Amino acid sequence: MDRTPAETTPDVNALLASQRTQAADRADDRAFGKACREAVHKICQDRTLTAFVDSVAFGEVSPIESFRRLELLRALQPGVFCSDRTWGFGVIKRLDDFYKKLTVDFVGKPGHQMTYAYAAESLTMVDDSHLLVRRHKDPAGLDTLIRERPDEIVRLALRNFGPMSVTKLEKTLTDAHIVTAAQWKTFWDGARKGLKRDPLVELPAKRAELITIRTHAQNYGDAWMTALGRERDIARILTLIGELETQMPDKIAGATAVLSDRLAFALKGAYNTDPGTYARLAITVQRLGLATPEADPLKAHLWEDNRFIKAAEQITAREASDLAGYLLRDDEPAQQRITTMLPRLPYNLACEVLQILYGGPVDSEAQRLCRDILRASAPHPVLLTWAIRNREAFANWNLPSLYDLLMQSISLLEEKRAYEALRMQNAIRLVFDHVKGFDAAFTAMDALQRQAMFERVQASPAWDPASHRRLLNHMIQIEPKLASRRKTSATAQAADLTRQTSWRSLAERQVAYRQLIEVVLPKNSQEIATARSYGDLRENFEYQSAKHQQGLLLQRQAEMDSDLKQMKGTDFTGIPTDKVGMGVSVSLTCPDASTRTYTILGEWDRDEALNIISCRSKLAQCLEGRRPGDRVLIPGETDDELVTIAAIDPLSDVVRAWLAAAP
């Protein structure tokens, strides 16, 4: 029954207000929570409020938490805007007190039902000033703000979602459909420029650190300079100097003594232990035009043992550009030296180095080396990615054709890679996913090349089934004659299979993925940074272990991302029960005349207590397609056993309740 808000008697409101006041002083008194629930039941005639009280875990969580949930439920009227940690932004559509459920129209999933108990835990109300509401009510106005004032979007996001790093900000805004992944770089470049001009905003040096908004503008007077002169944290020294450069550049000339002293101190601390920080400090010394510390020993240390390569792995793309210029600008011997190292450079540094070498004194040597590497049988991840993205800009280098580069890239996508090579694989995959870019490349090929490309992609296991099917269909749209060459291969057959699981299990996996991205990977990055500070990385077991763990986590991230893109959620409604399949309960008669019942759900659904099994399990596959009366050989505890299918039934109420429960 849909809920129509009812008047709550003054006595009940007074009781709840009194209980709420007492709860603040009885932080974890579960017995008090139970007493609150029983007292409301005795005098309350409003079924709506009773349903809410029964759904907020009185006696199971702290009383103050139960009252927080109760206040939230009472505010959730139809038309109210809300946000969920899994489903994102939504609008309350209706409430049903009989089944104690509410219906929410989420973006991308309208009409989603959830229990009052789950809603009280996971939903958050949002007001009209929230970014998500503005996206819903005034998308055109928000798009204008994104284009013209991207820095204001960032301020709104920090106010709406709380403090966050640049990495989390990107994920938050793209997940909320405020900006697309393709828009992000342009958006952030514009936002960063605006935020750097704002004296109330402190931008972190690293993407994993929090963006800070101050309550009042910084005063760069004598006290601030004194504090800088006493600062001993290296990262903080860099942040403060960068802040001074941005906000008060005219103060630098009068602060050279303090700046030189702190940079010398920081360089000593990063010497031979932290190449990335050392490179940032050395570049800062040059940028500020300081006479001390002396420039030549700083450069020499970065060249020694090729520390600049390690440094480039630890810094941002913007800093890699600064590093390349610092090492190579107007220095022919340095350019000749680095040319031989091109195959070893990480992507960000390689791009900047090649741009500097282009048209310079070692241009011919650099282009010959790149051509030789790109024409080799084994694809080089970094230079292959660079060539695909920059071939037109380096047209006179006579690099392999785009067709040859893309064919090589398919081989790269088929390999198991980690670290930098995995990043390159993801970048190349975007080339195939980018509709306009791929259209232009595929159309520019001749007929024989298009056919060869189609057949190479068709035979490749480099794509998940859905992406594989989509890419082949797109190629056929461009060249219809290719349809006759489409084969019913194992890959194509796999692409026709739809992977499904319950909404509950899908939400669980999405939460686990967010935990990996937002908690586990950042923690691992911090462990790497901590281990790096222990000294010589060649003898540093903690560092090597943390880097190995990072590789495993990145591989896990790629696998989970692929699975989530393929998987579809379902509530298993309308499933026929004439034969065994996903979404039914099947009763089996065993040789000893006993009966067992199993419920077959989606790929990620399992619950031993309720005998819920995955459709991918061996037992489910043995039963697939069978009908009542059929005898089937299924795996037993010690050996296979022959059972008879006694009945096939719809999902029970218990299983339905399991599906509807919060993950």
C-alpha cells in the first residue's frame, strides 16, 4: 500500500523528542533502544511511523544512530532528492508501509525498490544547491558552469561530498555524470587554473592528497616566512614554496635566503632515497633562479644511475614536462645520451623527451631508433602508444603506418601486463573505443587492410565479449562487406551470452570495487612511499613487496572493471519454470529417497545457508535445461550421484527477501 503521510499525534512527537534527548547521553545502551521502540509501539496509531521505528534497528545499533535513521526516513517524502553510495542520485517516488519498502528513481535505474531498513542506512538527502540536484533540474545551466567556471564546480563538489583528493574528485564527478571521462583532462586543466588564483584554495602536490579550502586568505608576511624557515617536512616545504610562487610571486626576490636554505635542507633529505621528490626540488631551484644550491650537482645526481627514470615514474605528467626541459633544454650531449635510453623511459617522460628531440641536433638518430623499435615483431608498449597518438605530429619521421601500429597494438592487448605496460594497454584500448578516432583510422585504410584488421580483431581474445561484439559491429557499419566474413567463433558465441546476477550481488561487487579504488590502492601507494623512504630500493624488501602487491591490485582492478562492465543486474521476475535455469528453485530426489532443494540465481549469487547457488556452478550446469522427472548425474561429496528432478518452482519468499536485502 502506497503511503500517504499521516498526522502523528503530539504525544508521540513529544515522546520521540524526549527519547532523542536521552539518547545523546546513552551512546551504546542497546537496552534503551529496545525500550524506545516498545514505548512508541504502545501509544502510536500511525502505521507509517510504526513501520519506520521497526526499520531503524533499535536495540541493534546505538540509540543515537537509530534516531538518525528514523529522522531520515520521516523526511523521505515522494519528490525528495537523495543519494545512495551504490546507485548515485535519485528521487523518492513512493513509499509502501505494508511491505516496508520505498521506490526510488535513480539515474540509470528508475523504479528501484529498497527496504526501509536499507534506505535508512544508505540514503543521504540532498538539497537544491547540490550538484546532483542541479544536474537533474537544470542540466543546461550546469553544463554552462562546467564550461565557463570549472573551478566553481570543484568548490561545489567539495562542499557537497566533503574533502577529497584529485583522484577521488575525478571518480566522483564522472560517476555522477557531471563530467565525462573524455572531458576530465580539459575540465581539470581549467579548474586548476581558477583554483590556483583563489587564495582560499590550497592545491596538493600529489593527486592522492586532499584539496583544502581555507576559511580566510593566507597572509604571507614575516610570520609566514618564519614558519617556512622552520619547516622540516619536505612535502610541506614544496607545497609552501609553490603556494608562494602562485599567490605572491613578488615576494620571492626578498626571500631567496629562506628559500635556498629550505630547498638545500629538503634536497639533502631526498638525496639518494626519493628520486621523484629530488627532481621536484631541483626543478624548483632552477625555476626560482637561485644561486644556491648549485645547479650542476643536482643534475648530476639525477643522471647518476639513471635516477631521473625512477623520478619520472613518481611524478605527474606536468612535472615530467618540467623534468625533460630541466635535463635536456639547450644541452646536445644530454640529448644524445638520453636518445639511447628511449626504450626505457616511462610514457610521460618519453613524450616530453621526443618533443624536445624533434627537429634538434639528434633528430635523425632519435627517429631511426623509434622506427626500428616500432617495426620489430615484439610491440613496445610506451613507444607504440606514443606513435599511435602522435604519428601525425611526427609525420616526417616516416614511422610505420597507422594500420601497422594498430595491428601491433592488438598483439599488445592480448598480453598479460602490469605497471606501466598495463597503463599503455588501457590507453590503446581507448583508441578502439573512441568512435570518431577509430572511424577516421579505419576509413583511411584500404579494403584489404580493413578486411585484415576485421579478421585480426575477430580472432583476438583481447576484448570482453560485449566490447568485442560492439567493435565488430562498428567495423561492419563502416564497411558492410565485412558482414560476410563474420564467423560464429567461440569468441562470437561468448559475446552472445548475457552475464546476469542479482541487483544485490551486483551492488556488493560495486562496493568492493570502490573499496579497492578508494581505500586499498591508495593505502598501497602510501606503503610504497613509506618503503621508498627506507633507502636503497635494490635492497629494500618492503618496497619490492609493496610494488609487487601493487601489480596484483592493478590486475585485480582491471578484472573487476571488465566484469562490472559486462554484468547485468536482474530481479528474476517472469522466469518460466518448465525447465531448470537461472531464477528457479529445483527440488531433487536423492538415491536414499531424501530431498534437497537448490535455488539457481545469477553468476555472483551464493548463500550456503539458503542453498542458493550460482548459475556458473558445476551443479547448476549439470541441471541446466532439465525438466521434472529427468534423472541427472550431479557432483556428490565423494563421487557423482544420480538424482531425479522432483519439481521446479518459482523463487520462494525467503529467497525474494534475500534478494531485496541490503548487501
